[in-house]
Amino acid sequence: MANFTTITGFILTGFSDIQELQTLYGVFFLVIYLAILMSNFLIITLISLDVKLQTPMYFFLKNLSLFDVLLVSVPIPNFCVNSLTHNSYTSVLGCAFQILFMTSFSAGEILVLTAMSYDRYVAICCPLHYEVIMSSGTCLLMLVVSWITGVLFGTVYTAGTFSMHFCGSKVIPQFFCDVPSLLKISCSETLGIIYTSLGIGMCLCMSCFISVVISFFYIFSTVLKIPTTKGQSKAFATCIPHLTVFTVFIATACFVYLKPHSNVPSISDRLFSVLYTVLPPALNPVIYSLRNNDVTCALRRLQKNLCPRGSHHLTLQSICR
């Protein structure tokens, strides 16, 4: 019978063993984290306060920003604290919660992105029935399903991961707990539960991916039939940002979880993990706000309400009227 040593915690290697560089990385990621929080909370605030943004598309965008905030808040604050205090230890329970929250929020975000693609499909392909199909009850139901499915998947995934035995090294070559790294230090001979969890995750991702592809196939087919270039541009303007966000999120996740596993830790593994956890939450507010006149005008209306005096408001009113 195998003799397993009980592991009570793990050591996260981060990006460097040099304390000065650890402090630099900690401050750098702290600044990025605060910028992500500010931009996403700004989107949430604008959509919540502005009457003109109370539509299904912005309802899902607000919840997408919320998922972004929750997702990035799992690994980054802990990494910043570890880097600034030069203490990379994390307990087994803390590691389990990291995996639970990361997988739950990631799955929930993918489902919200899928719901957003369906919303765009209905808006462009079935405009006369849009208000009936995308009612407030339907939108709320989609959001609840996203949350419940995400939490259930995260629970199964975490339970499967920590049903394994860990032996030997307790060093995780990552800046947060993730399953690929834990598989490297696992000494369990049977990994049926974890592979079942991975299979469920792959089915979930592929279902969402196929749904998005089908939605945008019909969207592009309909848009190309619009006789005017202006009409096509307006339709594409509401779809391209969403397609970009979905592509970035799926691509970075695939780099992290589908790349061939190697027993030798590499800086590319940590780099892709940074892209997966930081890039989508950082880009989403930029992508959705830069070329979105509704969000830009909502920001200007908020500025007008907060600072009611000044001649520049005449210009803002003329732009967003």
C-alpha cells in the first residue's frame, strides 16, 4: 500500500526568487488590478444609473464586467500580497477555494458571453420579436443559469482535483493554484474523477463555442443582405466587439488548459496564465467603450450630472443628443 505524506500547503513560485523583483512584480500587478477594477466598475455604474442603457445587451455587459471583476480578484490580490510580503505559501484550503472560484467565474463568463451572442442574433435576425424574446424574465433566467452552471461546474472540478493524492514536491510552478500544475505533483494512479471533470468542461466550452459560431453565422448572413453600407456598419459595430471579447477569452483559456503539459516549468506557462486572468478583464471595458457611442454618451451624461457647470456641456449635449 502506498505511503502518502499529507500536504498541508503549497508554495507558489511566482515569477522570481529575487525579493526586489518580487516587490516590483507585486506593485506592477497591483496597479493593473486597480485599473481593471476602476474600468469595470465604471461600466457597471454607467449601465446601472443610465436609463438609456437599460436594455438586454447592456444588462449582460454589466454582468460580464461583474464576472471580470470577480475572476481577476481571485489570483491577483493574493499574488500581490505574496510578492510584497515575500511569502509564497498557500494552504490546501486556500488553493481549493482559488480553483473553485476561478473555474466557477470562468464558466459563468463563457455562458454570459454565449447569452450575449444570442441576444445579438435575436436583435439582428428577428428584430420585430426582439422585445418579446429577450424579455427581462428571459434575461434574468439566462443569468441565473450562468451562475448556477458555473458554481456546479466549479464544485465538481474542485472536488475532482482534490480527490487526488499529492506527494513529493509541494512547489507549484505558477503564481496561483491551477489544475495543470497540481496534476504535475499528483501521485494518484487513477485520475478518473478529474478527467471526467475536464470532459464536462470541454463539453461546456464546445457547446458555447458552437452556439456562438452558429449565432454569428446567421448574424453575418443577415447583415450582408442589408442594402446600405451605413446599415451594415451599424450592425457590425454592435457585433464585432462581442466577437473580439469572446475570441480573446477562449483563445487565452485554450493556451492555458489545452497546451501539452511538460514536467519542466517554463515562463510561457505563467505568461499565458497572466494573459488568461488579466487580459480579458482589462480589454473588455476598452473594447466595449471605445467604439460604443451609447457608453461614451452615458459617461458624458454622468460627467454632466456630477459637474453641472462649464461651457463644455454644450458640446457634450450636441454630441450625444
